Amino acid sequence: MRYRVLGCFGGEAPGYHLSSFLLDDTVLIDAGSVSGVLEIPAQSRIEAVLLTHSHLDHVRGLCHLADNVFGRRDRPISVYSIEPVLEALKTSLLNNVLWPDFTEIPNSRMPILEFRAMAEGTSTLLGQFRVTPIRLSHTVISIGYLIEGDFGAFLHLGDTGPSEQVWRLVKGMSNLRAVVIGTSFPNRLQQLADLSGHLTPQGLKAELAKGEVKASVYIYHMKPHYVSEITQELKQLVPACHILEQGKEYLFPPLP
């Protein structure tokens, strides 16, 4: 599996793109920056979008993605998440007020975007991937995705504070290759992190201990103005973790 980081920050500033990740050129996880990073022909090759939650920094690019691929595809882009997340997008974003409803454009039989609801804890086949949504703990409904294939298992978490269910699921999973998880604030802002449903480095350390995680850990969703401070604290508290690099492609080859 090829995992390309289009954007990986928890805020937008020059040089800091919002969360958006591309799997094997065809499956997108979150859409914060997709339309501002990928060339339009590459946007047109996306077949599916997995959304973790409805916050604008994770879904904004979906609006412009739909606009950009109009007339360039002969089938809809499938947008996946659990029902409450998709419903929030329908009522609050693609509602013909903030943005046109591209699930009805050009018509309901052949729209640009097609919403597909997933059931929590139930796997869905997406090409070569088996994808399972898992509920997290955030200020709105948020999920993570356990993505499985010949490379083993890969856990990508949306925004979350302290959680339980996801760690029960992956604890003891022998083929878990990587965990991607947000760390948004430095330790001195623990109260803000708790209120906003995010993690600090000390919170991250506690979460990984719950799952007894032995897989590689990749950090994203840092607020741009705290990157240096968070990075220093991660080096002290979770020294084995890796910070995702914007623009980099990570390779997860098949297991032997």
C-alpha cells in the first residue's frame, strides 16, 4: 500500500495543509486539502473517500473535489462514513446553501458524489482494502478506520481524545503495521485538549499504553503554531514515534 500525505496539520497556514491522505491513488482519507494539492487529473482518479468526521478541516476539499471532477468521470465518487457523519454533511455543508448538493448533481441517478453509509465495527470491501470504522471520542461523532490488506493492518484515527473501544480492538493484533493518530496541543494546554477532544503528547502516551501498541506510530494534526513545542515533548515522552511529513509517500509492502 502507498500512503501519500497531502496534508497533515490541525490548522491551515502558509505551508501547512489540512488533513488529507491518499491510498494507492484511488482512496482518500479525509478531504481537508485534496483540491489544493492534487492536480485535477489526479483528483479525477479518486474512486472513494473515507471521512472520519464532519469538521470543516477534514471535509472542506470535498466541495471543490466534486466541482473539479464534474464532467471528467463516468461514475460517482463514493463517499463513505457512518450515517451520522454523512447526515451532517448533507444538512450542514452540501445543503444548497453553503455549497451545491453534489449528491443530486447533475441528477440523482448519476451524481458526482454518492454517499455510502457504513456500520460501526463492520468491514466493507473497497477494492483491495477491507475497511472497518471504529467510534472515537471527540466533540462531534468521529471514527477511525482499520484498513486491512496484504500489507497487514493499518489504523488511521480521526480526531480523538481519550478513547477505549479502538484500543480494545487492536490490542494483541499481531499484523498491525502502523497507527496514525493526532496530537494537536502541547502538554501545557491539556485542559484545552480535553475540552476540544484532542490529545497532547502525555495523552498520546497514555492512549498507546491502553492498546499496548507495538506497531509504528505516526503523528499528525499538530496545530501549526505549536509544532516545535509538541515535537520536543514527543521526543521526550514517545521517542519511537514518527511525525508524518507533508508531501511524503509511505510504503507498506505485502507481508512475507
